[in-house]
Amino acid sequence: MLVFSGLSVAVMMGILLLVLIFSGFYLFAALGGVALIAGLTFWGSDVFQMIFFSIFKYTKDYGLLAVPLFVLMGQLLNQSGVAGRLFDNLSLALGRQRGGMAIAATLIAILFAATTGIVGASVVSMGLLFTKPMLDAKYNKSLTSGVIISGGTLGILIPPSIMLVFMGSAANVSVGRLFYGAMTPGLLLGVFYILYIKIVANIKKDWAPPLPEEELKKHTKWEIAKGCIINVVPVTVVIFSVLGAIWLGWCPATEAAACGVVASFIIALCYRSLNWQVIKNTLIESIKLTSMVYAVSAFGNLFVTVFMRLGCSTAVTNLFVGLPIGKWGIFALMMAVVFILGFLMDWIAVCMIVIPIFVPIATALGFDATWFLTMMAVLMQTAFLSPPMAASIFYFKGVVKDEISTSEIIRGIWPYIGVQLLVFMLCVFFPDIINWLPNRLVG
């Protein structure tokens, strides 16, 4: 058994983890492999016992039960077809103004972000439903891409979010507080997206034209208003069944997720969009995603346990806290690391690498853990849009295929990354954007 300083071991584990990830290994295999190698080398055979306890911990983690339930809830609501009908009605309601369809798509993205925490499902669903109508209405391809991709990505921030459940479990922080902390920044992002659309639509008048008058005359104002109300109600019911249940103190996040599943199932049933094949596909997709999250969580916990057992966490915390740049300089350095890793890795990989290192540093510096994790979550929005990783771009490209080129998609998303960084800075200068709601509702 070799003896090295905690900092040296931390560097070696970090380098080996990055090498395995970029070599194409699955994330759970990379995390578990590094933990096993480091444990055997610097600790001993006791690491095998830790593998058992790590997996056992996450198979009985009650909080993580919310993950499969939120996945199932989102899948069921997508099957109901509410989003497509709501988009048609909102597009007509806002059709007389420039950028009306893009604003309608963003409003629906905000609503549906509050019903599912799965970015892939949101981007693909929005791409299938909104791309063709927007292109048929002569919308600019880059603007169309940016609207759909950025809107679909809101699902990872606006609760109920799988990422927030994952973060809360990894950092041992209340998921309820994270939900409420992320709500205002998520809604603020949606508002800024709409402002950006309005500005672009009025500067570049051919990018987002209003709907033709003859199309608008086919429907009365009452028909349009009635359609909007009818299709907003089911989404509102699902949102209230989850967040309302938590807010009113009826139940914590896991039980609220079960309420959301029941509400989504009833709505899909009322819209007659369920059959055995749909139920089968929904369950299979939910099992796949849940298995991935559980595997990463279990082996990520093993990585964290070995990392802390070998003194790495303490060594890195002491190194950061001792830097002569002040607490905000250290905060900026940590967020810069998260931002850069977002260009290169999936959000789960970034969280598993930085949370066990950065959260103890943040709390040692006096930052509130809920605020710090929410700031990470806001910044992680950029990870879905920034190449070369940019999962949302690949989801959308798979939908549009050759209809929109990759270069046009990338040109469309850069302004939204700028908007995300702007909201991030607002949360830095005005921390109550995050803190006010959880302090008021949760205490």
C-alpha cells in the first residue's frame, strides 16, 4: 500500500477519471474503476466492502425514488398531446406580433419544464412539435433552433428536476429547498428568453414574421382563448399536484412525484392517448434512465467515499480556502471550473466530480449550500448548449436531420448562453433571487 499526500492522490484520481471518461468509458464504470484502483493502491482490500455498501445505500435511498417517478410523469404527459394543442392555440393568440410563435414555444417550454426534468425528452418533443410550424411560418432557422433548444433545457432547472434531486442526494441537501431555490432563476431565464426574442424580432423583421391575416381570421378570439384555457388546465393540475403538494406541506418531494404520476396518468387517459404499446414504451424508457441515474449515483458515491477516506477532500478544501484571492475569488474559480467542464462533459459527470470537492469548500467559506448548488444548476444550463458536448444540440439535430445545419443550430444557441450567464450574474449580485423563496416556504 503506497503512501502519498491527499493532494497528490486527488490529482492522480482526477487525471485518471478524465482519461477514462474521454476514452469512451461509461461514466459509472469510470467512477467505479478509479475508486477501485485508488482504493486498492492507497487503502487496501477494504475497498471491496465499500462497493457493496455504496450500491446498497442507493438501492434503499428513499429520496432517489423521486427520479423514476418524475421520469414516468413527464413521459405520460408527453403522450397526452397537450403540448401540440396548446402551441397551436398560443401561436394564434400571439400571431399578430412578431416573434409570436417563438414566444408561444418558450411559454410552453416553461410550463412543461415544471412537469418533467428530462432535457432529452423535452428538446425532442418540442423539436417534433414546433420546428415545422415555425419554419413554415418563415422563421429564421437559427432563431428557431435557439428557441427550442434553450426552452427544452429549462426542464433541468425548473422543478421538479432530476438534476436537483441528484444534487440534493449527492450533497445531502434538502431537495425541497433546491426546488424552491431554482424556481425563480428558472422563471427569470424564461422571461429573459422572451425579451431576447422580442428584441431580435423587431431588429431583424424577417426572422420572426407575424402570422398571415387570413390564417388568423379562420378562428374567433373566443375559440382561441377557449383552446388555451382547456389545454393549460391539465398542465397546471400536474404542476400543482407536485409543487403544490410540497408547498402546502401535504408531502415531501418523493410522495409529491407519485401524485404527479397519478395526475399525468389520469390526464393522458382522459385524452385517450394511452394504449398498451405506449405504456410499455413509457415504462421501458423510464427504467433505462432510472438505471443510468442509479448506477452513476452508486459508483459516484463509491468514488466520493474513497476520495474522502484518502484525505483528498480535506487537502483540496485546505488548498482552496488558503488561496489569497478571498471567498468571492475562490467562488469565481470554482464556477469557472464548472463552466469549462460543461463544455466537455455531461451534467452528471460534472456534478459527481465537483460536488464532493466544491460543496465542503463553499460551506467552509460561509456560502449557503442551497444557494451554491442552485448557482451550479443555473450555470449547468450552459453545459447543454455549449459544444463540443452540447447534449441538447445533438437531441435537436436528431429531430431536424438535414433540414437545419449544425452551424445554423450553433449560431442560434450562442445568444442564449449569453442570457444564461447574465441571469447567473444577477443571482450573484442579488442572492435573494435564489434564497427568498426557500427561506420563506421551507425555512
